[in-house]
Amino acid sequence: MIRSIHDFLDRWKEETQATLKIFNSLTDESLQVAIPNGRTLGRLANHIVETVTELPSKLGLPIKEQYGNYSTVQELITNYKKYSDQLIGAIISNWDDDMLEEENNLYGDPWKKGFSLWVLIIHQTHHRGQMTVLMRMAGLKVPGIYGPSKEEWEAWGEAALP
């Protein structure tokens, strides 16, 4: 749970770096890879970028929802960084720790602002996990995020666990 602005900023910095690590491992061509009847790798990446503006705007932060259709890795990275920096600035300028207990109606339920920020973090974590499956289907190397990836173990000459 996010109980202070500092909690969020620390976690967000780490999670932003993890998302950028995934984005930097993509190629423009790989953005078209999809499972049957599923989202493409590019659509998942775009969704992560969009959510950085969508959820905060619903929380009353002075952020305009942005729905791009970025077709290159560089566009995804540039806009993700821009909106992430915008989010950090809006939180620092407009909220204090006490405000994290305030509720907003989100998606039909009352969510505390601190909970909403936690959801923002785990939402992108969830979609990064989906992206790693598509990355392997595209023949890309998956970077380790919370520990070494299969490819990193193999590069070290170790067998990855089954």
C-alpha cells in the first residue's frame, strides 16, 4: 500500500525503470506480435503509456488523458517518460500525505488515492508480464526485472530453472 508520497515516488522510480527496460528491449517490428485474438505487443505498450495519464486524471490531478497510437519504440519511450515526469510533478505539486486517504469513485467503487497509486504501479507490472510472453514469441531477449531472466541465466552459463 502507498501510505506516503515518498512511498509512491520511490516505487514509481523503480517501476518506471523496469518499464523502460522492457520498452528498450523491443523493436519496431516486434510491436505487431500478438497471440491469436489478443493484444499486440505494441497495443500493450501503448496501454501502459495511456494509463499514466488516464488514472491520474480520474484522481483529480491536473493531467489531461492522452491516448496515442505510438508505432515506434522511440515514441513509446519518449511519451512514457514525458507522462511519468508529468505525473511525478503533479503529485508533488498538488498532493500531500494526508490526501492519500481521500476517496475517489473509480470504476464504480470508492478507491483511496493511495490505493489508486498502488493500482497504477501493479497495473503496469501486470502488462509488462504479458509483454514478456510476446517478446519471447517475437524472438527478443527478455531483460530481468525482479531477478534474472532465462536469457540472463543462460548468458552466465547457468541453466534456468524449468
